Amino acid sequence: MAHNPQMKWIVIFAFVLIIGSLASAMVFLVRDRGQTRNVARALTFRIGFSIALFALILLANWMGWIESTGIPVQRQ
């Protein structure tokens, strides 16, 4: 799949950051009942991490670090 095996670990780390930020937003929502700005800040970080991961995947594809294989088409 990837020419660069480190890309797999970078993507996994980014997903952990995204899920962790989402979980912290949930904790802030339950604990603070949405009275503080912590929920919005955590969700903003989640959006930032998601956009950064998307940009990294696009860059890695453009640089040739990963290959896009697509979905195999079966001819009938």
C-alpha cells in the first residue's frame, strides 16, 4: 500500500488525536454542561486535526509516499 511505512503510523497517530479530541469534548460537555468554552475548543481542535490529516494524505499522494489504488472494477 505505502512506499513509506511511517505514513501508516502518522495516520494512526492523527486518528488517535482526532478521537481523543472528540472524547475530551464529550467529557467537557458532560462535566461543564456546556457552560465553558472547552467544548468548542476541543471540537475546533478536532476539525483542525481532521483538515491536517486530509491535507497530509493529499500531500503524501502527490509526493508519491503512498499510492492510491482505488476500488477494483470487475468487468462482466
